[in-house]
Amino acid sequence: MSLLEVRNLRVTFATETGEVQAVRGVSFTLGHERLGIVGESGSGKTMTGRSVLRLVRPPGRIEADAMTFDGRDLLHASEREMRALRGKRIGMVMQDPKYSLNPVMTIGRQLTEGLRLRDGLGRSDATAKAIAALEAVQIRDAARVMEAYPHELSGGMGQRVMIAMMLIPEPDLLIADEPTSALDVTVQAEVLSILDGLVRDRGMGLIFISHDLRLVARFCDRVLVMHKGLVVEEIEAAHLMEAQHPYTKGLLNCLPRIGGSRAPLPVLDRAGF
Amino acid sequence: MTGLPAPSPQRRLLPVLGQIALGLGTLAITLLGLLLITFVIARIVPTDPVLSIVGERATPAQIAAIREKLGLDLPLWQQFLIYVRDAVQGDLGRSIRTGQSVTAEIARYFPATLELATLGTIFGTLVGVPAGVLAATRPGSIADQIVRVVGLMGYSMPVFWLGLIGLLVFYGQLDWVAGPGRLDPVYDMMMQFTLTSYTGMILVDAALNGAWDVFANAVSHIVLPAGLLGYVSMAYISRMTRSFMMNELGQEYITTARVKGMPEWRVIWVHAMKNVAVPLITVIALSYAYLLEGSVLTETIFAWPGLGSYITDALFAADMPAVLGGTVVVGVAFVTLNMASDILYRLVDPRARA
């Protein structure tokens, strides 16, 4: 059975100038596999990810024909049921740890609060678990990181903390929303390989949201290409380079290649769609 | 791993202690500046302290004698140094009106203001912060509208008008509270002649003496003016809380907390509030300082013998030493509060500590 099923998802924002649809009917299913969602800014990929957690802020509105996670109806679940799912079974890593970690709480408190509040663990048990989680994302100085505040960490370190935090409850599904876009290229590879390893080891489902086609192709099993709130192409990652849809092809053409010609890159031709 | 400070409980406190030392230095310099300004103002205003002592029919010899006695024949800079020296020793001169030490008089008047302003600030914070949070979490709702309208009224209605209406309704018509003044005359006598004064704040002193009837009477006197000041500061605090909270609730770390499955009360009151507290401290301290400056109008309407009415009365009598003394005390209170908010700010925000 599939882990997540989304049918005809729509996200609408009521604005003063009328309704704006950020997502206009997205459908996909996900097993314990790695699904990439690519698209330009504003294509609706982030909203798709957040809809799964039902974390679209008002005035945004989520509608779908069906949205189920592990057999549970996400559309009609109560807020309490959603909270239980969010804490425990679905996690999300966001783009920039500078903003996604609470600036005035120590890393330790942020890592342990779920364990202590939801799972009722004592202080020392929770701390031990949090340190283990930090070590799992290859932070060597875990005890000291626990006492640090977010602004005292580098971007790569912060993102590893974020990953550790989301993986502590051992979720079945992780949504990674541009997890490496705010990081230096060298750190990107490191964080990605950590994420990759953990997802593989634990057999989690992963939704990997990115604007980076190559990254997604390398990292995922299947890719959804989104454009203006719609999925224009769904393709096995291995076959991405043979994509049929003109938009996907256009995007691929815009990528520079090492050793390729130095002529100006083509600009995406938007006339066709 | 570089850049991570050593883990220790002192990490929170040590930089703060340094800040306190630095703050005290700044405080001294600021106060010196304050003294200079008040001193200059005192010499610029066209009142002659000698004349108000000796009267209009004094002989030139008498005038010269008094001038010398007051030290007014010395060069200005020397006068200033003497002024500073005395002020540092707690001597703010003698009131021309009463001939009493200004310091002693202020020590009698200031606690009344302190009591009123403190209660007002507590009230304004206890009501204003939750109201602001309520409004921020339900923008556009009826609760939000109510908080907005009530706050707007607090801003825009003149305090003397609100005070008079308050007295008319709650004292005159409903008789729920006591009228102007700090105590009924009977209790005032008790306070003066049978009870020990520790702080000059009647509520505190009465409680320390265990004189609960005096306490109750003082409460019924202070409720209205403190409520009024509290309302004005609540209007400001709730507005600021609303906008700070709205801003924080849009931040990404709030989404993180929700992704972790944290209940909404915790998202708002722990995750967001810890961040809202940082700017809010300054807001509350400023509004407290504003009330301490002597809410002249409120004190006048409620016949409240506080610093505001002291300075006003002194001003009408051209009693410059008293005016200056009062100004210096207000300045000290202001600067001290600012420093306190600076220190608190650093305790709350780790980024400001380094």
C-alpha cells in the first residue's frame, strides 16, 4: 500500500484582487521511496509539501479529492490528529536553518522538547537521545552543540541539527524543502549524503523539493516536474534526460555543463505553455 | 569545531555582568549630562531666587548677602561643580517655597508616584500582552477588532477627561471606589501617627504593618487612577504586542515548531513569545518610565501627592531647586529603567549577549 496518496490537490489564496491558485490540481502517490519535486520559484512545489502537513497559513486554503497518509484521511483529520502525525510520523526540513531554528532557544531545548512533552521522557533520557541524533548526522561535538544557540552554528551545522531534530521521532515520511539551497556547495554535498544515508537506512519515504534538476535526478527515484501549480511531467529520475515535455526539456537545456560550450545558455522559452 | 563557546552556566551571566558594569559607567555619564542640562536651564529661566526670598523691598545689601549665601556670586562653572557635588551626596538644595530640603520632600512625594506607576504598568502588561496575543492570533476577528478599538480609545481620549468621567461614574454615581487622594483622612492619620513607614508606598507599608483596613482603603483609592494609567499603557502595549506577535508568527521557526507537533499554546506562548519578549521589554520599560515621569494630569485630577504634582506646584511658584530636583529624579528613574531593560534584553536574547 502506498504511504501517501494525493489526488487533485489545490491550494488557493484569497487575496484582495481575487483568488490565486498556487497549486491547481496535483496528484501523486508515494511509497517508501524518494520522490523529487522540481520547478521554478512559484511553481507550487513548496505549497504541495506543506499541504501534506496541512501547514499552509491562512488565508491559504487546501482542497483535494483525496489526501491520505498511511490510510488516514489528512483532509478531514482533526487538528489534534494532525499534530500527532506531524510530531511523530511526518517531518519536514526547511530551506534555511537561520530562520527555521528558534533563535532564542538552545539547540538542546529545541531537540528535546518533542521527546519531553510528547513522549514524556525525563531530562537525561531526552538529552541522551538528542545527543545520539546529533551524532547520527555526524556532529562530533554534540554535547557542546546542545548548549549552543542557532546563531552560533554555521549553516551546514544548523541544517544537520534540523535534520537530526526531524529524524528523532523516526518518521515514516520526510519532506525536505530545498534542504541545501541556502548552503555552500561544498557543504551541500555533505548534508545531502547524510540525509541520503539516513533515509536509506531507515527506509523512509522522502519528498525532496528542489529547483535543482540534476540534484533531484541524482538523489531521487522519481521526479515530478511542476509548473504554474500543475505537474507537467512525472518521470523516473534515471530517465530525466529523456524527458518529453517541452517545459522539462527547456529547463534541462538551460543548465550549464562542465566542459560544454561557452556560448550563452538558452533562455527558457515560455511561449509553448 | 570552532567558534562554539565553552558550555557552562556562567555563559548566560558573565557577559551580562560585564554589561552591567558598562551600563553603570554610561549611567554616570548620562546623569552628569542631565545635571548639566538642568543646571543650565535653571540659570536661563528669568526667575530670581534671591528676589523670591527677600521680597521686593529688600535693600541692595540684603540682596548681596543672600546672593553670597546661595553661592550665586561665584563663577558659573564653580556653581555647577558645587551643584554636582551636592547632588552626588543626595543634596538637591532647599525649596524656596517651603525652605525644606528638596531631597526630603521628593522622598515623600516620589513613592506615591512609584506606587501608582508600578500598579499601572503591571495592569497594562497583564492585560495588554494577552490582549495583543489574542488579536495577533486571530487577525480580523471580532476579538481583534475589540482590542483595536479599546486600544485606540486609550490612545486618543485625553487622560484628564477619562479620569473625570471615571470619578463621576465609579466614585460619584456607583460609589464603587474611593475618591481623590491616597487615603481617607481617618486612615491617613493612622498611617501618619500609628504605623511605621518603610517605603512611603502606602500599600506596601500597610501590608508590612499588617494594617489591612488601611490597605483596603488604599486599594479603593488607587484602583481608579492606577486603572486609568494602566489603560493608557495597555493601549500601547497591546498594540505593540500584536504587531510583534504577528511578525514572529510569520517566521519559519514557528512552522518548525508546528512540524514537530507542538500544541498551539506552546507555539505561541513559548516559541513565539520568547522572541516577542525581546522588543517587548523595551516597550514596557518605556511605558513604565513614561508613567514614572509623573502623570501630571492624572495626579492633579486625583489629588495624588506624587512627583508630577510636586513639580507642577513648584513650577507655578518658580521654585527652581524643587523643579530641578524633581527633574533629576525623573531623569535618574528614566535612565535606570533603560539600563534595566538593556540588561533584561540581553538575558532574553542570546544574540545580544556576545
